[in-house]
Amino acid sequence: MRNGLFTAMWGFVVWLFATLFFRLFGEYVLFPPRSNAFVISTILLLIGTAAVLWGVTQAYRQFDRSKDAPLKFGVIGTIIGLALDTFSISFHPVVFPQLDEARVIAFTAWLSFAYALYLFIPFMIQQKIARTR
């Protein structure tokens, strides 16, 4: 349980960082889905998200040396983030007051793919570890 709590705290920090990023910069990096900039900005955000998740997963491995640490981080972090984002999206006028409805849709589109990355990247790292053993 203690180790699960540690992993959950890492998941909470990842969620908090992403939420604060979009609270502070969302109006500058998110574009309405029908705009020309939507696809480009979403792809760039996802590339940045993948890089951050790769780095955070590697950092987490420095603290959790268990065999399946990356997988545990990906699954627990995704559970924590999805649960918290249920509320951040439901109360988006409070959490993201600067985002209009179209940008909230763009945020949700990014969020959906970001959670896929949150599961996939730790899985990839786990596979890489398994191949080297």
C-alpha cells in the first residue's frame, strides 16, 4: 500500500503539472477544432507530452526499482488523472476560466490522446527493460 501511495502521489503531480500548464497557457496553445492551427498545435502538444512522460517515467524508475515500476506508474497515474479530470472538465469554467467552449473541446481531445500515451510510454519502457534483462 505504501508503495501504491507513492505512485499515486507521482500521478497526482503529473496531473497537477498538466492542469496548471493548461490553466496558465491553454488560451495560447489550444485552438478551436475547426481552425487551421488545431491539428498542428495538438500534434506539437502531444510530442511535448510524450517527451515529458518519457522523462517522468524514467525519473520514477529511479525511485521505484521494482520489476514492473513503469507499468504501475502508467496505470496508477492514468487512474488518478482520469478521476481528477472528470472534475476539472465538469467544472471547466472554474478550473480553466480563460478557455472558451471550443478550447475546452481541444483540451479534451489532447487529454484523450495524452492518456493513451500515459499508458503506452510506460509500456514501451517496460518492454525495453525486459529485452535488456
